[in-house]
Amino acid sequence: MLIHPWDAARDDTEWQRWLAVHDFGQLAVNGSAGEPPFVQPLHFVYDPARGEALTHLARPNPLWSALEASPDCLLSVVDDYAYVPGPWQADPDGPSEHGTPTSFYAAVQLRCRAHVVDDPAEKAVLLNHQVGHFQPEGGSARVAVGEVPYGRMLSGIRGLRLEVTGVRAKFKYAGKRTAEVRDRIADALAERDGPGDAAAREHLLRRQRT
């Protein structure tokens, strides 16, 4: 992923805060020789204190053999994207039709080393952590080894602790444009108000303020 200086995260706090509420991504794992990578969509929980992401998958998933052969993998998360028409980006002193169309988006890529969790008690802890993140209001029974309703299901899954060894973060929101052009884009996003436009506009304004 190409990251220009004006699109780079300002600091670790920026991408960590974003990742705390953008917790669905794609885990890419090297395939066998001559095969393309495995790419698995999944929910996860990122724990900045431990520097790891937690998730789980069904035991029959073909990804496991690939992970065991090569535990280095990449967790990729992309969201808050919007298409920006060319005229919105045009220089104030030039023709509007000379503006360059582009995409706005936020992206975080976590390079990880995978650690498989097969111990039933450890899997229960991992699952309860995930459910606590996604359902802070509760409503589901806790996972416990040998107890209903989920204890019998533990053998059907494997947990994953993804130890983060590197991070690439990008917030592509007109960072190299003038304040006048950024204001124009912000107004146009608000007027269009399509899917993703409000989130993209907030990133643009937030980064302009800082």
C-alpha cells in the first residue's frame, strides 16, 4: 500500500482509535506454492495493550494448514471510503473539468504472526473477550468448558492470536489539497450525502483541524 506523507497516520493513537470501532477485516495468508493467498473475511478484536488481534474460525477452514505452514499473515481493514469526482478537486484558478477524480478511504494493515489456540479453556477466554467487545450490553451466556450452551461447540473452532509485528496506516482525505479545495469537497460530500460520505467528510475535517 502506497502511503504519501500527507496521507500517513499522524500518530499511533489515530489508527488505534479507528481500529477500535472498525473491527471487521480480511486476513490474508500465504497459499501453497503456485496457489493464490487465502483471504478470510472476519470479525476481530484489536488489543493495543497486548499488541495483538483476537479472532476465531471454524475448524474445517482451509486456512489452518496454510497458517501452520507459514504463520506470517496480514490483517487488512478498509472503510470510510467515498468516490470524489474530478471537479471537486479542481484547482480554484483552473477549469473544473481538469480536476482529478480520486478515492477517499481509511486503511490499516497489521502484519502479524499467528498463534493458534486449541486449548478449550483458552478458547473460552478468547471467545468471551470477543463477545464482550461486540455485545457490551450482554445477552449471551458465557462460554465455559463443559457447560451449556457453548461448551460442546468449542471443539468445532480454533482460536487465533495475531501478534502484530508491523503496522501500515493510511487516511487518504485530500491531505495535499489547499484549505479552499478541502472546504469545497467537504461541502460537496455533505450535499451528496451518499453511503460513506459522512464518515469521509468527518475524516477530512478532523485532519484539517489537526
